[in-house]
Amino acid sequence: MEGKLTWVEIQDGIGWIKINREKKLNALNRDLIDELHDRLVDFQKDSSLKVVILTGSGDKAFVAGADISEFSSFGPQEAAELIRHGNKALFDFIPQLEKPVIAAINGYALGGGLELAMACHLRIAAQHAKMGLPEVSLGIIPGYGGTQRLPDLIGKGNAMEMILTGDMIGAEKALQMGLINKVVPSEKLLEASINLAERIMKNAPNSIKNAIKSVNSAERISKGFQEENFQFSNCFGTADFDEGIAAFFEKRKAKF
Ligand code: COA
């Protein structure tokens, strides 16, 4: 089924969602976040479906981040509202789904794109995929849970390095660090995702649901999220923000 910004299908107990904004490297704008939310709500209700696989259209990008053009003129209050909405509808919503969501990372997963992959329960990447949190190069910081979920997955030291440098890493390094569960040649990405889904689907649905709740219950995450929201919003309306965003649109490196 083709939506405005996503394509969905249910097949053999798997709910597929493909983000369909290839020309903008599947960047997440508000409409896309809302559409993804609606799709996930439908999937949650559908008892024929046991696992969700989320991927991006094309072979260049999973999601190249939050849509920069959407927040380029925002001040702190609008920024706070942007992430409040995005986190509620998607980034905090996915981890709490009772059905596992696998991110099939088919290319760049940057900024909000990597945060989206990290909000999923499991991640498989194509060999050519590149991952990073480049927000500091734009004069902001991650606002969709990246400062919390990345250290959880790869440890504080590695996460600090990725967040403070904004550098991208390749799929093999991401695997070594524990950021992703598996790396496969790009033509095998969907097959490997189905294989992982099938290994989960043979187990008791109630156990899967309870295991997700239990793994996600770590308390420190909620406090850290509040701080991230606050620090993210504080970046907006600053000279660094103006320069970072201008540099992106002028396709040049920012001079801070
Ligand atoms: N928000 C809005 N638009 C985006 C975007 C984003 N996060 N990422 C890519 N795009 C758009 C580009 O503006 C471009 O649009 P145009 O064709 O209208 O100019 C189109 O997608 C293709 O991207 P382009 O930059 O031309 O591709 P590239 O191959 O030269 O570079 C990237 C690929 C991923 C390295 C580069 O697009 C990039 O750095 N994107 C932003 C990553 C980022 O900072 N994400 C965090 C946001 S918080």
C-alpha cells in the first residue's frame, strides 16, 4: 500500500514499512513522522503481524536525518515543540511497541536517521551504510534520543567520540562497536532482516512483549532525555546555529 511518504505491506507475519522520500534522502519531516506513527499504530493493532521491518527507499539512504529545511528558522521554543512531538510520535513510541521493530539500514543513517535506527529494537546494515550523529556540525546536538541511546549501545567513550566529532562510521565498525546487530552485502539486506524476524517469530508473542518491556525499563534513560531536550532547544537561535545551517544549504563547511 502506497502512502504519501511511506509504502507498507504485510507478508508472512512481517509488517514492512519503507520510507519513500528518496530525493531528499528520506529526511524526516513532520508529515513523515506522523505517517510513520499512524502506520505503527495500525501494525500494533494487527494480530496477524509479529515483527516490523523499517527501511528506506533507494540504496543511498536509510534516513539522512531530520529535515533541516523544516527547522532552519526555528528558535528554542519551536525546537522544543519539534522534538517533543517527534519523540512522542516516533522515537519514544517505537521502543515501547509490543512487536519488535528491525531497522534495515540501506545507506546513510545520520542524525535523526541513526536515532530512528537506535529507537528500533534491532539493526541490520548493508555493507555500504554509513552512520553518524553530525548535529554538532550544524550548531545543534542530537534531540531524538541520540545522546542517550548511543552510549547505551556502544559505551560512553565511543559515543562521546561520535557525538563530539560528528564523524561517520562504516557498517563494519558499527558492528564491532555493537551499534548494529549484523552487517550484510546490500543485496542480502532484506533476506537477512527476514531471517532475523523469523527467528523471533517462532517464539511466544507474550514473551517477546514482556522481554521488550523489561529490557527497556532502565531508569536512567528518562532523566537523560529531559536534559537532552533542554540542551537541544538551547542550541537554537545562536550564532553557531545560524552558521551551521547556512553552511549546510550553501553546501560548504561551517566556520565556527
Ligand atoms: N534535511 C533536509 N534535506 C536533506 C537532508 C536533511 N537532513 N539530507 C539530505 N538532504 C537533501 C539535500 O539538501 C539534497 O537536496 P537538493 O537535491 O534539493 O539539494 C538532497 O537531499 C540530496 O542530498 P545531497 O547533500 O545533495 O547528497 P550528497 O550525496 O552530496 O550528500 C549526505 C549526502 C548525506 C552526506 C548529505 O546529504 C548530508 O550531509 N545530509 C545531512 C546530514 C545531517 O546533517 N543530518 C542531521 C540532520 S539533524
